[in-house]
Amino acid sequence: MAVCANDRRDDVADLGVDFAPPHRAVRIRDLLAADVPSDAVHVDTRLAAGPLRALLDRLDPATLDPATRALRRRLRAWDGRMAADSTDAGAWAAWRSAMVRRLHDHPRLRPLRAPARDDELFAPWTDPLARLGHALDGLIAGADRLGVDVDAVAAAALAEVAAAGPAPAWGARHRLHPVHLGVAPDVDAAVAAMRDRVAPGHRLRARHLQRARGLRRLPARPGGPLRLGPHRPLAQPLGGAVRRLRPAGRPALRRPTAALGGRRADPGARHRPHRRRRPVMTYQEKLPDIGELRLVPVDPAADAALLHGWVTQPWARFWGMGDHTEADVREVYAFLDGLPTHHAYLITLDGTPVGLFQTYQPEADPVGERYPVRPGDVGMHLLLAPGRQLPGLTSAVGPALARFLFTDPTRRRIVVEPDVRNERALRRLEREGFTFDAEIDMPDNRAQLAFLTRERFEADHPVPA
């Protein structure tokens, strides 16, 4: 299954800098994973507004006037559906736009309003009001680093909407006003028409529609399945309903749950040529009474057989690769090896492999869509092979890996998200000083979010004088 909603995905991340927020793609994937009929996916109107809802929830009602407090209560009870006849959706859009305008006018963001050196022709793409509207979720998450009290801005915007009286229904606010730019009398008129667009903070006039919106299945061919390349079966004949596609005659290829947060590999990833990234740093440390621990970057071709022997065992069920063949494992780690944000290491003890260690940048991983990522966050996963461990190895490896991660002075917090059923891992994390946060729904499992700060780790593991 491949979902494209103009969001930043691994297969397009290098092709641009301007992407849509991931909410629509996440929503579509969730609906398809739940086998929702395709026509229902097309007309789904539910808005994923996590950061804004969280902001609304934390406003203290005691600080609000009665009308604003009533509006807050109403928006918190709203089901999130942008139905055309919904006045709640209209009020939500009005509050969101009021927030954007107030952020645009905030003194701390004044530099964004400095005259641009670009020609006026580019104003529709560089207008700070529109840019802030499209980046609102990220701005909410990082406003404190800019010196902006986003809670105060949100409360003032809510009061503004409440004072304006009943908001019109969403369908009355969000209207289509098409214009053919080719017949505009001059460039100024064309630019003005393009600027008057759908964006929080602007008037909600749609000047353009989606070019394409569809759920498609690859067609069957007489004489066999459709092939993307030599000997690459991509799809089998399917029934009339839209269903998940999987390669003919073999299980669907997935990235490991523990490797990339449970996301399924995009189908095109396995057909892209592998480009090995720059060398990854290694690490070694002497563990008293145990031996010399080393971290060695995984070689997808040379280490595939070893890793396959580990990840397909019952004790590794939470790794999410129990049904993988050796070729699958090789392809997954070749894909991983090409990502600059994710790294995989063999853990060796006196030269003998004893486990697998993986790191990732949360902002480039599905887990980053489920909690507010902070600067300095780094994610990790650990798989130790039973039968190869010495007494005390498990309790010694965790701190060693944390020391390795914290050798980078910019890293402030380690993030983990083990399966909530993995009681052994949860107990180990608790012993190692991790603080448990919320449970989160990952694409393939329910996970426990937990953090270990640099300060907590250094307090528990002081450097010897």
C-alpha cells in the first residue's frame, strides 16, 4: 500500500523543501488499514488537528470570560468533521485563522514581514501570512523557542472569535471562486488572484482544485502479474474492491516495526538503487568483567543471514520481522542503510555478535508524528540475542549504548517506544531510568512512549574522577 498526500516521505524527501503536513496521509493510511470502503475514504471529512486540540485543552478555563469559555467547551466537544453544514467546523476555522493573524503580527515574528528581495510574482509562495498558516502545527510546537507565548495567543484568538458572535457554517466560509489566470489583464491582477487562496489567516476562497484524487489498484495482465522490472512481481489480479497490494507469491515486504516505528515500506523503495551513505561512526567500550563491546555498522549483504536468524525467532516477535525471508531482511537493511536519519549496528562482545542496535531521528520517523519532538531527541531500538549473553550483559549494555548516544553533545533525550506487551523491555527501561509517557498507536502496534534525559542518565551514571 502506497499513500501520497503531498507529504514528506522517504521517497521524495530529497526532491524538495515544501511539503504538506502528514495528517491527511496518516488518516488515509489508517482508513485503508481498517478496510474502510474506498468511496468512504474519498468523502472522509475528519480533520486531524492534534497540536491545535492539545493547545485548546491546556487553556485554563478560569482565565477566560464566559463567552470564550463556552466556545472552548464547544470546540473541545466537536467531532472534528469539516462538514459543510457544521457551525462548529466554521468556528474552528475562524479560531485557527485568528491565531495565524495574531502570530503574523507578533513582535517576535516581525522579521518575517521584512520586504522580500524577490519579484512580486513570487509573493503567493512567500507571503509570510500564508506560510505561517501552512506551518501552524510546527509553529505551535516551537513557539516557546521563539519567545512567543502561544497559549496567550490562542486564548486571545479564541476570545476574538467568541466576541464576533455565531460563526457561519464551514460550507459558507469555504467557497470556490475560480479564476483563469491566462486572461488576467496584467501580472498584478494574476498575483492578487493567486494570493486570495485557501490558507488559515487568509480568506477561505479556493482558487484551484485538486488535480487528482484517487485510489488505484494495478491492473492484471494476461499471462501473469504486472512487473515493474525484470523478475519483480508487483501485483496479483484483485477483485473489484480496493485492497492492499502485496507481491505475488510472497508476504508483503515491511520495514521492521522496531526499525522504523512500524511503518510499512513504500512499494517503490525496493526498486530504487541502493546508495550507501557516508560511513557511520563506530564505538567501543570495555565492560568490566564482561569484555569489549563494539558497535559496528550493519552490512546488509554480509550480515543478512545472521540477522535473519535472530529476527525470525519467537523471542524476537516484537521486532516485527518474523515472516521475513533472508532476502527480505537484506532488502530492509539495504533500505535502512540508505537513510541519513536511521542507523543500524551490530553489537559485538570480544568480536562475537550478540545483538542489534538501531538509532533514528524522531522527526523523520512515524513516532515523531505522535508526540512533540524536541531538539536533541534521538530514538533507539535494541535486540539482544539469547544464548549469547553473559551474566550482567543486559544491565551493562543499556548504559553503554546511552553513553554512545550522548557522546554527541547536541543530544538531550533518548526516545523509545516498545510494544506495550513487551513486559521484559518495559521492566528493563524502568530499571535504566526511563520515564514512561503516554501510550501511542503506531501503524502496526500500540506502543509505550518513554524518555531518558541526559541529566537523569548522568546523575545515575557519574563519570569516574
